[in-house]
Amino acid sequence: MYDTKVTILGHLQRGGSPTCFDRVLASRLGAHAVEGVLAGETRKMVGLMDNKIKLTDLKMATSNHFELDNNLIKLASILAM
């Protein structure tokens, strides 16, 4: 028998093991996504807005562009050293 360990990239990138909030949020997002597909909702993404799970049209979700704060980019560069 092999001893295997699964690493979830998203948790690794965020810096640690999933919290209870992470696990519940993942379940809420997944359930809402399935409900959306069953209701015929397509070309949408599921997300959290105001602590409510919502479907958002992909065009709308990708049309908003925000400029990155150069001070935050500089800080990230310093911290990455």
C-alpha cells in the first residue's frame, strides 16, 4: 500500500491548510454551480458577494479591469527576497 498525500495548490499558495470557512465555502460554491447548471445557467461563474453565493455572467466578470497599486507590487517584491 502506498502512502499518498494530496496537496491542494490553492491552499498551498494561500499559505496553509484549509480552514472550516474554506471547506464550507467550497461546498457552497460547488452546490450553487451545480444548481446553476441544472437550471440551464451557462457561461457564468460562481462567486461570493456580500457573503452570498451568486452567479455572474463571464463577460461581466472579465470586463472589469483594475490597476494594480505600484506600492503593493514593490512590497511584494521586497517580501519575496
